[in-house]
Amino acid sequence: MTTVSISQLKVNPMAVFSSAIDFPIQIQNRNKTAGYFVGKDLFEKMINYMEDVEDKKTIKSINLDDKTDFEDFVATLEI
């Protein structure tokens, strides 16, 4: 993992942006990790992945034993 200091980030933030395309950049303050810098594309991939995981959990939690026929469902709508 690429590591930069906060001082380096302040001096040349665009270099950090360009380095963070595919992998996070570890930001250090006095040789201790202060945080991680993640580029736009990687951040969006992470968000999409987390949404997919949540969707899969929701689908698995649905009780399919409590079914209603489509015709019965439409009848309840009184259309």
C-alpha cells in the first residue's frame, strides 16, 4: 500500500489523487495512520459492492412461505 505523509499531501495533493486510482493511499501523521485516501472510481466500486451485499442479505431474509397468488393480490387492490 502506498503511504504519504500529511505534509506530502499538502504539498502535492494532485499526485495523491493520481496515485489513488485503483488502491487506497494511507495518510500518516507522525508515522501513525491518520486515515486513508480513496479515489472516486474506487469509492464508487466500494459503495456498489456494499449495496450488492445488503441486497443479497435482504433477498435471503425474505420469507417465501408466506406467498400470495397474483390474482388474490390484484383482488385486494380492487382494480
